[in-house]
Amino acid sequence: MEEKRLDWFTIPKIDAHIHLMPQDVIEANIGEKFADYGDVSEYIKLMDKYNITTAFIMPFNDPYMLSMDFTLESVHSNLYNMCNMSNGRLYSFADIDIRKNLDKNISELNKIINKTMFLGIKIHPTNTGYPIDGEYYDKIFKWASDNNVLVEIHSYPRTHINDDVCSPSRIKNVIKKYSNLKVSIAHMGGFQYEQLYDINACFNISAILPDYVNEYGIKKTNNILREFGIEKLVFATDYPDSRSLKPDEIYNKYFDILNKMDFTYEEAEKICRYNIMNMIKR
Ligand SMILES: [Zn+2]
């Protein structure tokens, strides 16, 4: 049987890591990238253009980015409302605020996590400056492991710092302790990716894909992705954020790059939808 022709521009896909903002935060931050490209209805037009059926909004572990009273509770209600505006196309990850008393943080998580909009928790050690294997996060991981909730960990460490707050070496400490924890690594461990090849997690290519291609070219990047394993790869972009691209360039560049790689249609379906859907199941 002939293989279905693969075009990454048109294949239906989930973008498993994007950023949008509530309207009042956008209005207070005009001129900032996340605000200027953060409007829900504008983003839905992009979803239509690129056949993105669904997208997951990531919080920042920084309530100033998603609320005007700078509280975890408002961040969650804002995320909830943004998802509600999307006709079931936007979902979100829950936030944490490490300035907050840990028990209060956990009780807020307990309150929201059974709402269908919230698919997991986001942990962003670089934004908080707090190491991923530190004590506060440890309690969050325990909660996530006990409740079978997916945790997405930001991992794009500075290249030459092996124990940066989000480095693979620290992530491995967490995974060793919580062997049943469901983990999604955003940005694939940056340029320390080799240390993550053997861990049991899924890996989304948000932010890092064009940066690998700039560093290594298409062929080696393609090999790196295959080394992780098709079953672990997840499509995501980090729109509108990028170290190397303007927001308007991100989707075209991603699909251009992916169209030059050797993935089959069947493999792309796993990367675009099935792998992440398995991970968010509870
Ligand atoms: Zn991001």
C-alpha cells in the first residue's frame, strides 16, 4: 500500500506548548512579545491556517505574566476562561507559585486539577531560579505522582552548566525518586539532550527545534530526534517565544524543517497527536 503523503503544514496536530495571555494583561503590556501575540482569537486564526486542532497553554510559574493581581488563583481562573473561549480547542497546564506556602499551593492544585481544561502541571525552574530537584518542587512531584498528573518540566539549561536549575542531571534525581511520575520535558534538555536519551518521559520539540538546526543542520537534528525514539516525541513550538525566530516565522519554519526530515505519515501522527494524548490520560 502506498504511504500517505506527509505535509507538516496540513497534517492535523496538537501544539503541546504555547503561550497566550488574558486580555487585561495584554492591555497592560502592549509592546511586549507575549502580549502582542497573546490574544486568544488571533491565535485561533493561526490554528485554522495550520490545521492545529488543539493547543496547550503553558503558564510561567510567575503570576505577573498571567494575572493583574498576581495570584495563583487568578492565573488559574484566567487560564480557565481563555480555554472556555476556544470551543474546546485550547487546554492548559496548571501553574505553581513557589512564593506561596506549599500547603496552600497544593490545596489550589487539588481544587482545579479535575476541571477538564487542566491537563497537567508546568514547572519552570529557570523562571523561578529554583532547582528542579529542590525541596519545594519535591512536594509538588509527590502530589503529581500520587494523583497520576503529568508534569511538564522546562529544560533548556545554559549549555555548559551541567547542574543548571533545569539540567538533565537534576531532572534525573527527580525521576529516580518518583519512578511512576509522568514527565514531559519541554525543549528536550537543550544542548544537554544526550543525557536524557534513556529516561522514561515524553519530549516536546518546542523552542529547541530551530536552534538544533542552526547548530547541527537538518540531518543531524533528524538523527537526534530519532535517537529519542518516535514514541517519545511530541510536536510543540513555544509560540510566540523563540530564541532565533520572530513570532510570525515560527510555524512556517517548524513545518519547513520537519518537511525536510525523514518521518513517515504514521510516525508524524504519533508525534503530532497520539503520543501526547497517551501522556495526558488519567
Ligand atoms: Zn514556553
